[in-house]
Amino acid sequence: MGASASLFSGSFTRCPRPGLVMLGGSATWGAALTLFGRVSAAEQIVGQAGPDIGNMRGGLVADASSGAAALVSGGLLCLGAVAVVGATTADLRGSSASCSARTGSANS
């Protein structure tokens, strides 16, 4: 997975719409967590990036129902958060015409 991410990283990090790439990546991660919710995926999220409130939410949901329900609900909440951020942040959805100015590149 890391090698394929490296191969395609330049294609996805270049202009003109980096915000959509970020939203798409987040949504893909949430969908993968929902659809292929394996223990290793949950362990990676919790171990590397899971904030304390997310850990608490997952524990409470798992305690009230099951680990699978906690995992699926976490993925769905991620997708919902990505949708809200995408819907309320026009700059992430729009084209970035001034990207070359921010990166120091010149179009001649």
C-alpha cells in the first residue's frame, strides 16, 4: 500500500483541486473502515490518530452493542464529518487558481 501511495502521491498533491483530494481521501478511509472494518484498521486508527474522544465514543458504543457496531458507526461518523466539512467549506471544493503562487511556481 505504501509503495502505491508513493507512486501516485505527486498526481494527487498537485493543483488544481487539493481540497477535493483531501475530502476524497478522508471519505475513502471512512468507507474502507465501514466496509472492511477489520481489527487491524481500528487498531491503526486508535494507535496513530484516534483522539481521546473518539476512543471514548468507540468504547461506549462497543460496550452498549458490539465491537463491529462501534467500528461501523465510527466509519459512518467519519463519512458524515467529511460530508459536513465538504459542504460547509467552499475553498475545499473549488479550483485553486492561485496554487502556483502559493508554491512559488511560475507559469510562463
